Amino acid sequence: MSVTAAAGFRAIGVTAGLKDSGKPDLALVVSDGPDRTGAAVFTSNRVVGAPVKLSRAHIADGVARAIVFNSGGANVCTGERGLADAAATAERAARVLDLDARDVLVASTGLIGEYLPMDRLLKGIDDAAPQLGSTAEAAERAAEAIMTTDTVSKQAHARGEGYTVGGMAKGAGMLAPGMATMLAVITTDAAISPEAAQAALAEAVRTTFNRVDSDGCMSTSDTVVLLASGAAGTRPSAKEFTQTLHSVCADLARALVADAEGASHDIQLTVTGAHSEAAAEAVARTVSRSNLFKTAIFGNDPNWGRILAEVGTVPEEVAAFDPDDLDVTINGIMVCRGGGAHEPRERVDLAAHREVQILIDLGAGGHEATIWTNDLTHDYIHENSAYST
């Protein structure tokens, strides 16, 4: 179970006819309380969709009772009509659920620059509401309805001391920080304040969804929402709750990379020996975005020279290091030591495993950071070259 694992939540996914494929394309997640706590983190892209604008306004008071997801259309770059459509979506959900429209959030994913078929979407909400349930099957149907190029649904849950956290996400491409390109809702039956929920979510996102960098491309629709029903009656400490929430976010973020468009390798890039965490993250992210590096991994070529070449592009004021102190280890084999060749690269068998672990030691401090990425394949190019056609 995922979004219905915590007490006080119902969910469902239906086919509203928004996708040409005829697959499920609309999901509802509802918090039955008694609490109405909501928190959210959105894309940092300056170009955002109408659902992001509306949800930012609705969540500002720390209250949220429901969220409507749709795939099959992003409702981005659609002007005043798009804003009106997002508002109409929230209003229809509020009407059928007997809620205040200001307590309903909206999230959309799909092609940019196209209007949503609102007659179908609104009818889909009407059809979905009577089917809401708290079962694992209902949660699975909701997770399937938010998929676009995903090949599998993404769900996770974790148990805390007297409470549960669960969640679902979609995303398989355009995975870059601020956040990873995704829609997600996370639910908990813990009793927490809006301020505590927002702080915990921001911290969890920082080192999970924001550490996924599949292709360096940022979306216009990224949304991760946390709903807290308070149904368990448990008030965990901020530290404990953040750790439990982080666990769920990490599982979902890892699932996004595992399903990255066309990928044949999942790559864990860890940079250690940095003078700050920010420096380690900057180096790891730079390497993760190198097409030369990513194509080498696709070809099962442990070409550590491409890694060092990318590390060297990071400005000194961002990450201080001596090039002669750099070490690189690939799947446990130190192929580069002190900026030069060490163990023979032929010892690294990338073809034997989907997961690739790369460790870069800067030798300049005691901080580290990890970025998850993937290789660049023919399938990725094919899928994205034909996305809108």
C-alpha cells in the first residue's frame, strides 16, 4: 500500500479519456482528517503550469484536504483559460467531496501548450468520487492513473513509532533538481503542525528528489504534496518524523531513476572528501549531466578519464581540490588514484550489473553528497524525439 497505508485516507484512479491510449488518467487522494494539515514543494522553474500556481495559493495556509491528479495534459502555457480550468477542477472536486475548494490541490502532467478537455476531466472527477477507497487496490489504481512515460507505478511506505507514512509518485524523464520532474503525494496519519510538515518535507526533498538528476532537464509541473490526517493521534518528534518521511521520499526517488526513460544502468555518484556538502553535490551533479560519461556507461566502458574531465570543469570557488589528489572508484575498483591510472579498467565489468556505483574522492575535506542518475541510451533519444508526435 502507499497513499492509503496511513489511516484517514482514500484514493482512486479512473479513466477519464484524457489519454489517447485509453489508460487511466485521473486520480483523487482525499484526507478524511481529523486534521487538515498540508505542505508542498514545487518546481523552481520560472515557467510553471496553472496547477502549480493554483496549488501554491491554496497550500499557503497550511491546509489541504484533497488533491486531483491528471495525466494526459500538463495545463502549462495555457494563459487565463488554463488558470480557469485548474480552478474549475478544484471546485468540482470540492463539490463532490463536500469540501472548501481552497483546500483542494491540483497537479497535472503531460504535453505543454495544450488545453485540457475539461468536459472529460470534470466528468472523471464525478466518476472517481464514489469509487474512493482505502484499500491497496485503490492506492494502486491511483498510482497507475498518474503515469505518463512511466513503465511501472511508484509507491512506498514506512512505519514510524505509532504512525505511518505512505506515498506515490510518477516520473521517468526530465529528472533534474528543483525538484526531480515528478508529481507525488505523501500521506501520514501522524498529528503534525503545518509548520513542522513543511520543514520536514523541505528537508526530505533536499536530499532525495533533489538528488535525482537523470537528464539535466527541469519540468514546469513538479509537485510533491504532504497531507497529514492526524488519524493515528501520534505526535512524533520533528527529527523522527523527518527521518521516516525521508525514507519514503528516498524510496520513491530511487524508483524514478530505476524507471528512467530508456535507461539500462542506474548510477550512484558519490563525491567524498569535499570542503562542503554543496561542493560535493556540485561535482556529482556536473558528472551526472555529462553525455560523454553517460554514453560510456551505456557502452559498459569504465572510462574514468571522462569523469575527471567533468570534475575539472567545476570552478575552484565552488569546489576546491587539487587535480593530483583525485581518486575514482567504479564498482569497488579504484581505477584512478592521485589523478592518474591505478587498477586496470578492464577489471570493472559494467555489463554484469544494472547498478553502477561511482566514488569520487576530492581529497579536500570531510563532506560528501550522492546523486542518482542513469546512462544515456538509444531508447531515450527515440522516446523523447517522438514524444508529441
